[in-house]
Amino acid sequence: MAKIIDGKMTSTAVREKIKRDVSKFTEETGKTPGLAVVIVGENPASQVYVRNKHKACGEVGIYSEVHELPESINEDELLALIDKLNSDKKINGILVQLPLPKHLDEEKVLLRIDPNKDVDAFHPVNVGKIMIGNFSFLPCTPAGVMELLKHYEINTSGRHCVIIGRSNIVGKPQAMLMLKENATVTICHSKTENLADITKQADILVAAVGRANFVKADMVKEGATVIDVGINRNAEGKLCGDVDFNEVEPIASYITPVPGGVGPMTITMLLKNTLTAAKEQYK
Ligand code: NAP
């Protein structure tokens, strides 16, 4: 039976620390770290994420403002808002909630964010820094995974970490963060042949696929740590991960549940990045 990696509990502990650090920062500088979140259109999932981010900021003493823009906004108007936020002194971090409506060029929009305020770490400058192991901002979801491993004292050094998924948001940066912590890393994707043969070699298996219950028991080595990044709905409309929890839990040594595993850590790491941004900007 696996030990459950509790993302809610870990997140609460990390947020307490961030709250203390924010308070110390405000005392020392007289400034409050500030985050601007930009949301375009009315995607219900995005609206929930944005509300949660705003609430989490308030709880740790970070100023936050939400810019809700209509779906009909054109690219120039959105870029003009980003320019304004780039030069706004009370804003240290800017986050544009993805996905954007189809008529807006996501890459162009993300490129416009000042890399020093890019708390999602999606700007190519920050992606490049991650590649060379010189981080300013850690990409939130992979950083949340690393924080969970650290919290549960699961060592990555010298261990084989297999990541299923190569997205720019999760899979690729996850590989870089694990590499920095001296793991031997394998990245798998939809064209990987004999996937189960590879995943069965993993000491630490990270699933970032986006397919409900994709990872089955016969893909996991006895005693492996299994990290489930996926957020999916199953046939009954219930939230579930990429890992078939009921099958895999009996053979893993550690496992993250969905919900309550990686999910709560993502916003926590955003708070951490916003504080880091403020510290850098007021240095
Ligand atoms: P994504 O961009 O769709 O990437 C999915 C990856 O899975 C791709 O690299 C794809 O390979 C690979 N894949 C798909 N089918 C596969 C198969 N049959 N065998 C092996 N690999 C396969 O998704 P994402 O943005 O990385 O997100 C992944 C999951 O994490 C989603 O469920 C998402 O909702 C969740 N997520 C959670 C959080 C959080 O806060 N917990 C944050 C972000 C994302 P190809 O590259 O070859 O297409």
C-alpha cells in the first residue's frame, strides 16, 4: 500500500511560510508584492482558476488584481494592457490565463510580458534560463511536483525519473527540474514505442498526459513513486487523474491523489514566484 502524498497539507505548510516571508518583505521594504491576472472570455474552468489565484494571494498578503476582458477584445488592446502592467510599479507579476480565444496569438501575447514579471515562466527568456539551470521563476506545476518530493524527502538524485508528456507547461520543464536535481530522466510521448517497458523502469513516474486513468498497474514498477499531474473528468464526470489510482496505489510506495495531490501546489508556487519577482524588482 502506498503512502499518499498530500498536496493540500503540503500546500498549506508552504503557504504559511510564504505568508511569513511576504510579511517580512513588506516590513523591510514598505512594499506589497503585486500580481495581475488577465483573463479573456468566459471559459468556466479558467474563471475558477483565476478566482482561486486571487483568493490565494489575499490569504498570504499579496496584492492582486484581475483584468477580465471580453472574448471580443482584439490583440492590440490586449497587448496594450500588458504594456501598461509591464510598467505598473505596484505589479510585480503578470499572468495571462490560458487558453486564449483562437483569434489571439498566444505566443505573441506571452512574449510581450516583461520576463522579470513572467511568474508563469512561459517567456522564452525564462524557458532558456530553466534549460541552463539558472532559474529566476520556476514553472508552477513542475515546481509544485519538486516541492512535494522535497516535502516527503523523496530523493531524485541518481534515480530514474520517467515523465509521460512533453508539453512546454509540464513535461519539458519537469524534465529540466529533475535533471537539475541529478535524476536520470526519460521523457515519453504519444510516439514513444513500448511505453510500458519504459515506465516500468521508473523509480519516479510522472504522468502528464491528459487522459483519464491512462497509467495502469502493469506500467508501474513495484515500489515506485507515482506523481499524477493529470486533471480529467471520467465517464461519470468525476475529477480524476492520468493514473488509475485504484490499480496503481497497491504497488507504488508513494502516490499523489487527484484531486488533492499536485493541483493545490500549482497556485502555491505562483505565490512563491510573485514574491520572488517583488524581491528582485525592489532589490
Ligand atoms: P498536453 O499539452 O496535452 O500534453 C500531453 C502530453 O501527453 C503530450 O506530450 C502527448 O504527446 C502526451 N501523450 C498523449 N497521449 C499519449 C499516449 N497515448 N502515450 C504517451 N504520451 C501521450 O497536456 P499538458 O498541458 O502537459 O497537461 C497534461 C495534464 O496535466 C492534463 O490533464 C492537464 O489538465 C494537467 N495539468 C494539471 C496542472 C495542475 O495544476 N495539476 C497544470 C497543468 C496541466 P505528444 O507531444 O506526442 O502529443
